[in-house]
Amino acid sequence: MRTTITSRYTPHTYVGLSVLLAAVFLTGCAPKKLPAYGAANELTIVTNLSTQDETVQLLKAAFARPLISVDEDTLYITEVLSASEFARHSGRYDASRNLVMLVDITKHDGLTKKVQGLLGTKVLKQIEEGPAEYFVHSNVWALAQTLVIIAGAGKGVLAEAIKTKGNRLYAEMDSVITERTKDALYAGESVHGGGEQASAGTGLDSKYGWSLRIPAGFKSIELDTVETGMLLRLRIDEPTRLVFVYWMPYQGGELLDPKDCLELRAKLVWVVYNQDVVDFTRTVTRDAVFEGRKAVKIEGVWQNKKYVIAGPFFTYCFLSGNRFYMIDAVICGPGTRKGALFKQLEAMMMTFKG
């Protein structure tokens, strides 16, 4: 996966990248970038359409994916700014963690000129004569930043692009945000202000044959023998987040059946989390990809009647070499929004190597 720029695979993207690189060489040493600000799940939408326009609302709806949890929640929360407001405070909003520009390029205003400076005149000319396009960039004005540009000649073509390409755009944006969240997490931007426990992470490979980058703040590592495999638990508090890696030998056969994966998780958490249960009525499974591997992803709600607590969880199951792996994350934070915590845990999971 590209870490400096990820986008639709169109010639337009590479023209835009060339423009950005040329700007750096022409101006000499680029100014040092500061870390982006904002939570991992905060999206700032900037547009030269009316902020109440139907096209803007359509884009907000495309990003408002529900987060399966005890309370009603979404993975991303959005803020919409007008182009004029963005211009008045561009020094601040340029450094937003996740910035989305929805631009009608027939309006020859400051936002259009800003996008033209990023993508180039040739690309804008192509967009003027064709359908709207989107581009996903990284670290343009700040470190660990994701920038999405959706550009088209009029709100009609912009709306059509959101309707027809919205799912693909969301998936690409979400993937890049996870990568940039990883950058921020291990640079020390966590609730504990730490960074990475490098020695603890690298020591896992020599002991267990797999590794995981462990952020600062995870204060306990416990190993259990459960079912026919081994399970390593990690924990961080305020709010409580639990991660485990479970592995067992793979000797052939179908181990990625979603039903079997869900049943296995239910057995494991009953033992290691002191009688946690899965709320099957609010839990779903789907095919997924985990770092290039075919996987099963489980998303749902856990409960513990013994302690009268509940919360969301998500799990990846996959095969690697001669092993079956399950990586699981649990959040227990009553009354708190979970989206940013989910992105941090997912970014941590994506550092797994085995």
C-alpha cells in the first residue's frame, strides 16, 4: 500500500502527484509539516456549494456508516464548512486530520484555485469535459493527514459521482485513514501521549512467531492456553480497550467459515473475559481482507451479565502459513463515542506480521 498517496488508479491522479512534487522542487526545501489535528474519525467537509445543498447532504450520508455498538453511533463524524469560512481560517483547517473538498469547478473561486494548484490545470480541464472525479492524498499539508478531493463541473455531476462511486470512495478513504492513524498512533498521538513499546512488540516474534506493534499504554500481556491454541491478551485503560491474538495450527480444511469463526470467538471470550457472551442479534460477519489475506471480519456487541456491562467489538480471522489467527478488539467505555478508538485499534491490528 502506498503510504504517501493513495487514490483512484486514473491518469489524473499521477498528474496531480507530479504537480505536487514539482512544487517541492521548484520552491526548494519544503516547510516542515506539523502533525494534523483532530480525532482519527473526524471528517471536515469543505465545499463551494451551499452547505445545505442536497449534494452535500448526499456526501454526508455516504460517510455516515453505522458503528455496531450498544448506543447509536457512527464510525465517522462530519463537520461541513463553506469555502468562505475555510478561506478565513485556512491556516487552521488546512491541517485537519481528515479533510474532504467537494468542489464545483465551474465556480472560479478560491477553493477551485486551491484544487487546481493540487491537481493541475490539465486535470481540471479533463474534469470540466467529463464526469466528476475523486482523489485521495496523504500528508499534503500536515503529517498523518488524509485529503480527499471530489471535483466536478456542477452539482449534478458531483451528485452522480457520489451515488455511483460513493462506496468505492469510502473504502479507499477509510483504508488511507487507517494508515495515517497508524502513523499518528506510533508517533505518540494517543490518549496516553506515548508512542510505541518497540521492545515488547519485537519480542513477540522470537517467542511466538508473529509480531504486533504495541502502542504505549498497553500495560499487561497475558498468555493463555485456550481450546487447541494459544491466546495473548493486551489491555489499556481510560477507557478500557482489550486486544487478543489467538493462534492454532492449521492442518487443512475450511477454517474460515464465518459461522465457525463466530462460534470460536464466543468460546474464547467466555473463558478469557470471565463469561463474556456475544449478542448474536447485534453481531454480523462478512468476508474481508486483512493485510492482503482473505479474512472473515466479525463486528458486534459483547455483554457480561455477571458485571452488567456491554460494548462493541470487532474481530479478524485469517490463515497465515500453517496457522489460523484470530485478532480481536473490545471497547468498554459507557457514554463515550467509539469511532476514534476503533480506528486506533484497527490501525494497531494492521501492524500484525506472521
